[in-house]
Amino acid sequence: MSRALQPFEELVELDAEAVRSWCARALDALGREREEIDAINVYPVADGDTGTNLYLTAEAAHQAVEAVFTASAPEPDTAETVRAMAHGALLGARGNSGTILSQLLRGMAGVLAEGCDGDHLARALAEAASAARQAVAHPVEGTILTVASAAAGACAAGGGLVDVARNAHHGARTALAATSGQLDVLERAGVVDAGGRGLVTVLGALLETVTGQTPPPAATAPLMPAPREECPAEDGPAYEVIYLLEAEDAAVELLRSRLDALGESLVVVGGDGLWNVHVHVDDAGAAVEAGVEAGRPHRIRITHFAADATATAGRGERAQRAVVAVVPGEGLAGLCAEAGATTVRTMPGEQPAGDELLDAIRRAHAREVVLLPNDTDLRRTAAAAAERARAEGIRVALIPTRAAVQGIAALAVHEPDRRFDEDVVAMTAAAGATRYAELAVAERQSFTSAGVCQAGDILGLIEGDVAVIGKDLTDTARTVLDRMLSAGGELVTLVVADDTPPGLAPDLEAHVRRGYLAVDTTTYHAGEGAPPLLIGVE
């Protein structure tokens, strides 16, 4: 019989099942309060997604714990469970507050792995508050950090598990009520800190886990938020950049310094070779490049705040329509973000999971979403994510784009003011009218539709099939272009990666001008992590 069906006895110590229950309760509570927390999100950026980010972070922690239970028989030990909770949160952290929450859980896990009685919980909360402050480049009072410190301070004397959990929750509630007087932007909007509000919810779930009783609501409920135009966002960077990073400690310290000089709201959490990096910058490419120099970044997410502000206009209300695009390379991600799309980055050899696509659909915060997978292999994954989003009440249209150049063509004709069906038809037609090709380097000898290739050969793939095998990138690209334009065309789109020879794009542009007088050429830079060359012909 599960604990929930037995007469409840207050816990003296957390065990694996209690940690599991805490994760589930926290996820449920954040799900109920997500929109309310989103609605009071005005700091550090009034982008209305703090509740959603905290929910997604808690969801990742919950899924990691469930995975450990599934793999263990009869059940995992407590240390394994709390480490899974923290690791899951690190991998799935979203946004500024979600990233900080993941560090709070990581700080707690280090202590709770040694013991889970009241004294250990008190120490865990103190370690969590300290670790979170160290992760933030420039800590600010009146935020989730203040609430975390108050929770730790309220139970510093230790004691029984119930007393520690109750004191921590009470201290957090009291500190939350005071945050509106600690930050001018909160006071002007008439709200408490959104991240702090979420942390009170998480601590409330912990208290409910150990006592079986629903905790009281926040001591001071936030006032109804002012209309967005009455509390405008402060001037700040244009992009939010988040990525996981595999790197050594020394490299991460250098990365902190570089990102701190590039932007604001810098939070770097993690350790033991795996980190979650969050920063607000004007140059998203430079932030990703800094990660490449430090180690191996992946699961890169770039959000354009201007587009996000439009999507969350009328605080707490969903925008009518948004576009979600899967793209290779930070350059294309920035280009699509500037066009108003929510982007999901792919890395060589790595495809985004369905949860990442669903997360992006949710982050778009719109009633209607157009999803551009831009990869034939992503069709099923994208379809599954779209179906899950529809179950949440979001209208999703999946346009079966097979390459990034088709996605660019679709995005170019996107008009959010026209009827949804008309917009989808126009975008689908633009994508379908774009033939696509890709140049790649063969990794090994193999048989192809164009013959046998050797390792190091240049492969010209048209519509996904190898059509040309060559030795020189430029010569092969010219041959591919000629084959594509032999069937006609009005516009050639070239997308070049950072490691492509600098003369390639100008050479191909000149080739088109010489041989095809009525054809225009547009060149985009994909940045790091994209194929050497993508070609689109409309």
C-alpha cells in the first residue's frame, strides 16, 4: 500500500519514497500556480515565464527520480534518489529562476546524501542558499536568493525534521512578502518576486510531504499585477542564452569572466564536469562561442526577448500565434529569433528530444504554434510533441520542413495577423517550393547513390540523396548548384558554417550571377555546429 493511502505519520527522516513524493508534490503545486507566477514575473526581465521555467525544471527533476525508481528494485536508496533529483534539475533547468532552483537542489543533495533527518535538512538548506549565491555573478536582494537565505536562516538551529521543514517554509514566506519592498521594479508593479514565490511553493511541497498537511498560502498574496505598459521592462540585453556545458572547472572560471563581460543575469550551476549556463546578452553568438572555447556546449536555447515580450503581451495572456523552429548553428538560431521564432538548436550527431520540442512550444506562450522541424528524421518526434501540446490546449500545426532552408523560406512568409489556416498554407507552400541540398564530408568509405565515396570526400546531397561526390568543396558546391538550377529557380539561399572557407559564398554568388542572370542569391551564416553548406533554391 502506498504511503498516501495509509494513516499519515509525520516523518522523522526523509527516505527515497519521501523524496519521490516531494518531487511529485512540488511538480503538481507548480503546475497549479504556474500561470499566477508567470503573471507576476517582472524581474530580471518581464517576460512572463518564471512559473513555466520552474515547472519545467521541477518536471525534469521528477522524471529523473521516476527513472531511478523504474531501474531499481525494490527501490533506490535515499542518496541515489536525491542525487537523481538534483541531476535531473541540472539537465532540465530553464530560465534564470529554474537554473537557480537546480543549484539549490544540488546544494541540498550534497548534504542529504549523508543523512535526511532534521539537522541534515537544516544544513542542506544552508548549503543550498550558499551554493546558489556563488552561482550568480551579481546576487541581488529581493529575489529567490533572498528567500532561500531566509529559509536557511529560519531553521539554522536544526531540530526535528518537521520543525525544520516548518521553520524553513515560514521563513521563506515571510521573506517573500518583503521582496516587493526590496526591489523598485517589484514595488512599482505591486508584486512579490516570482522566483521567490516558486521557491515557497517547493518548500511548501516539502512541508506537506513530511507532515501530510497542506501548508498555509503565502503570508502576503501579491497584488494584481499592473498592466504591462505601466511597468515597462528595464533596458537590457536582447537575448537569453542557455546551454549545458561539458568542461573542466578551470575553463568554467574563465567562461564566467567572459560571459560576465558580455551580458547580465549570469548564472553558472553544476560541477563534476557538467554545467548549466544561463546569461542575458546582446550577442548570442559570442555567448555560445565562449562555451565552445570552454568545452562542449549542447542543448543550446536562444530566446529573443523582444519576440518573447510580444508573445506574452497582456501579462499572463497567451499571444495568438508563434513559430518554433529547429535549426543548426547559433547564427541561424539568432536569425530566426530576430524574425520572432522560438528556436531549438541541434548539434552534429544530436537530435532534440520530444521533451525539448514540447518545452519550446510551451515557451512560445501562444494559443497557436507553427512547428518547423527542418529535418526529415525529426518528423515523428515533432509530431509526438505537437500531439502532446494539443492535449494541453495549444493549437499546433506541423509543417513537414526537411531542411533549415525550407524553414527559412516558411518563416519569411509568416504573417501572424492573418488567419491561422491561411498562414500555415502560405508557409507550407513556401517550404514546399524550396528545393534543398547539403554539402558534407564523408566520414568513411561507403556506397552511395552516386557511387563509392572515400573518407574525406565531399558529398553533395540533393533532397537527402547523394548526387555528387567530389574532392573540393567549392567545385562540388558549383556542380550541386548547377544541377538544382537546371530545373529553374528565382532565389538561391546559401547557409555557410563558421569553418567553411571564407571565399566559398562569394565564389558561389559570382557563379550564379554569371550563369543565371534572373536568379538572386542570399547568404546567411549558420555559425558553429552547422553543416559546411546548405543550399536552398526557390
